[in-house]
Amino acid sequence: MTATTRADSTRRGDEPIGDARVLIIEGRYYEALSDELLKGARAVLQAAGVEVEVITVPGALEIPVAAEIALDAADVTGAQVDAIVALGVVIRGETYHFEIVAGESARGLMDLGVTHALPVGNGILTVDTEAQAWERARVGEGDKGGGAARAALALLRLRRRLEA
């Protein structure tokens, strides 16, 4: 890819997308961190001009299941879901549970995206400490909520471009 192509691609990626419904599914185990991730994701999606719906679940492990339930419900009601943004925080503890939650939530989201050919932005932070989580979650720092929304929108733009 040339520098010109990369620059053109970046500019296209910042354009409003409109006419799309994006589902944010957030695990609320760490509520203050979840609020910050949500703030970043909402800002990006609002700038893109998409319709946003937010579903909350207890933690990161429930996010892929909630996404599948939402997709099934959308099939029944006809409410299109064009992309999903997953937000949550998993902080390493003293047991193996961290690896299970981190790995299985990521695997579930990847399976969801591949199975449904659905744009999914994974904003589930997997960190060693709460301080690391804040560095990544804060809109003014890592803005991983915004990053997950940008990733989902990039995949949605790609799908639309290739389907056109």
C-alpha cells in the first residue's frame, strides 16, 4: 500500500457512515471503567452518524452470548444490527479465572464476527492492574472504547465497499 493510498484510506475512515445501527454491549463489572469506555465509543459512533443501542451485561464473559441473543432477536423483529462494539474490563487476579474470561470472551467475539460476517470491535480490556485499565480506558489517553468503535466502523465500511 502506498503512502497516498494509506492517507486516502484514513480520510475515508473518518467520514460519517450514517444509515447503520451499531450495538454496544458492555460488561459492567467495573462500572467506572465501563463508563469511560462507553464515553469513548459513543463519541466515535455519534461522529459517524450511526444509530446506537446499548445493552449491559454483568461482565465480559456474557458479552458474546448477549450479542448472539441480540442478533437472534434482530432476525425476529427485523431490527438490523450492522456492527457490534464490545466493551468491558478483565483485571488479572490470583486465579486462573482471568485467562478463562479473557480468552473465552475474545474467542466468542471472533466466532461471532466470522460466523455472521459481522463487524465486531473488541474493546474488552485485559490488564494486570486497575491503573493499566484506566490508562487504556480514558478518552484522553488510550481511548480503547473509541478504538473498538473505530474498528467496527472500519469493518462495516469495508463490507459496504465490497458489497457495492
